[in-house]
Amino acid sequence: MSLLGLFRWLGGTPVGALIRDSTWGFAIVEMIHLLALAVLGGTILILDLRLIGLGLRRQPVRLLARELSPWFTGSLLVMVVSGTVLTSGETLKCFYNQAFRWKMLLLAAAIAFYYTLHWKVVRSDGGEVGIASRLAGVISLMLWLSVGVAGRAIGLI
Amino acid sequence: MTFLFDICQFLNDSAIGTAIRESDLMFPIIESVHVLGITLLVGTVAILDLRLLGLILRREPVSQIAGQILPWTWAGFAIMFASGFLLFWAEAVKCYGNPAFRLKVLLLVLVGLNPSIFHSTIYRRVSEWDTASVTPARARLAAVLSLSLWSGVIVTGRAIAYFKSALR
């Protein structure tokens, strides 16, 4: 199935129809999307600020990563599911929307970075904030920030 | 209440309010900053609340988490408040009659009262329960209130735009 076909199929599902036809469906799912954003953004901020050497400096990076990772994964999951439901309500608009395409690319890059290089830096933490740690924190923050900005732009263009 | 409305009308018609409203880019840019401010403010507040509830960082002293995080929470608050006021400035008259906006202001007052009470009561004796993995009931209550009220602020904040279109 082509990518466009996938979007068409998503729009044709009962969920897509429900979101399109109901008055408050889109709004409610969007609010859930935003609430999860606060949690996801919070966990990313705390961990990345720590990698840069700011915020919770007295706690080891590895401890923060271990404690926050269920919240990261959980809120990311809620965001992806609610985001997919939102997309199902306006599949063709999203498919042809430049901001949406950028957001998906950046999201893929942010997730890939998080589970590869970022993860490596977190695990190899030796207690000192080195250049690799700072760099990983800054790159991660920039990637996630750009996902958010591109996401906001979907409704504007 | 006409006094409040007059203030809204005045802000709405002022040069700055008009400029933000009529610009293609200003409103969405300020709005994006506002949403990023939410992440900083509510994200850091949530970390402390989850610690109070004993859900994360159970072995770390509460006062240490609070002390290190508070500057970031205030930074988020400053960004939220400044950008939020600019957004209100541009649409003050619409906001005045908007039920979601009114509810949001009410929730903001409550969400401001909560930490004031928390810090002037139970948190004063934090040294007694600083390292407890599960904190006293009143501290946990404050955390639950904080998480629900901030969620309410986010939800009503987003709802402002929907009511605007519903009333138009």
C-alpha cells in the first residue's frame, strides 16, 4: 500500500469518521495530546538539562534516566496514539501539509536519536558533564523543540 | 463588571493589541512560545508533584529536587505569563465573554493559591519528611491538586479557541 493509500485507509476507519463527525471529538483528543505533551516535554527537559549540566545536577544522569523513562515512553505512546487519531480526522489535509511532513521527519529523527546516541551518552555517564553529554542534551532539546514547532505549524499553513 | 470590560476594550483597541491581532505571524509565534512555556512550567511542576506522590525519584530528598527545579519553574511561569498576557492583549474583548477563558482564569487563581498554602504550611516542616519515599498526606494532596489544576488550565486554555469559533 502506498503512503497515500495508508492515509486514505486511516481516514476511512470508524475512528476517523467519529472524529470528523463529532463536534467535540477532535477538541478532546487534542487536549489529551497537549496534556501528554506537558509530561513528555517535562521528562525530556529534566534529562537534557541534566546532560547539559543544569537543573537536577545533584542526581546522577543514569538515575534520572531510569526514573523518567517509563514516563517518557508512556507519554510518547499517548502522544502517538492521540496524534494518529487526530490525523485520522483530516488525513488528506495532513498528507499534503508541509508542516506535517516536517513534523513526522523530525519526530522520527528525535526518537531515533533518543534511543541511539542519546541513550549511549546517558549509559556511559561517568559523573562529569563532558562535551558529549552537553552536545547530546542540546541536540535532543533542539530536535524535540522543532517537532513541537512543526506540530503547531500544521494548523497554520 | 463593566469596569473589567472597559479594560478589555481598552487593551483590545490599543496599538499593540491591534498589531498582534492583525499580524499574520505574531499571534501564532507568541502562541508557540506560550505552549513551550507550558512544557517548562508544568513539566517541572509535575516532576516535583510526582516526587511528592512517591512515583519517581523516591530516594532523593524532596527539598533537593524542589530547590534545583524551582528556578526552571519560575522561568516557565515568566514565559507563560508574558506570552499569555500578549495573547490576551490582542483578543481581550473576545476573551472577556469566553466561558473557557473565564474558567481558566479561575483555575489559575486556584493553582496559584495551592503552592502558596503548601509552602507556608506542610513544606515548612519538610526536614521531618524530606527523605520519606511517600510524603505526608497533605503534601500528597497538594501534589494531586497541583496536577489536576494544571491539567485543567491546559484543557481550558486550549478550549478558548473552540468556544470562540462556536460563538462566532
